[in-house]
Amino acid sequence: MPPTTMPKEKPAHEIRFGYIKAAIWKNETASGSRYNVTFSRSYREGEEWKSSDSFGRDDLLLVSKIADQAHSWIFGQAHEQPQDNDRQRTTR
């Protein structure tokens, strides 16, 4: 019997400027949702597209802009989810 492949988990959100991308990953914990971000740069080698987590001088401004947007998106997610204190206030 051939081995089954697990479907790849997809990020909760992606932000892309040109060849630079941030993938935002959601992790459920006992304390609630937590987010992590990975950054990558796409490049072409011959006919094949590849990905790297190494950035050159000219990439860094885009990485910082994407990091800022990722931070804003994650911050917004925290405010969309009711906190335990908020639930208690609304039910009293």
C-alpha cells in the first residue's frame, strides 16, 4: 500500500511584495491563538522557482514593510476574538 501524504497546512494569512513573502501561521494553545511569521524570498534558478530565507541589502526594506503589515494583521486578529474578560462583561 503506498504511503499517504498528509495535506500541507496552509498559513492563516500571507503578505507579499514582489518576491518577498510573509506567511502568518496560527497556533491554538490553551491560552488562545498565537501567531508566528516566516519570511521567504522567491528566486528563479534556470527554469525552476526556488525559495530562500536569506535576504540581501535591497530586500531588507521590503522585509520590514511586510513585517509591519504582519504585525498589524496579527494585532487585528487579537481584537476580533473576544477575550475571557470581555465575555464576562457582556454576559453580566
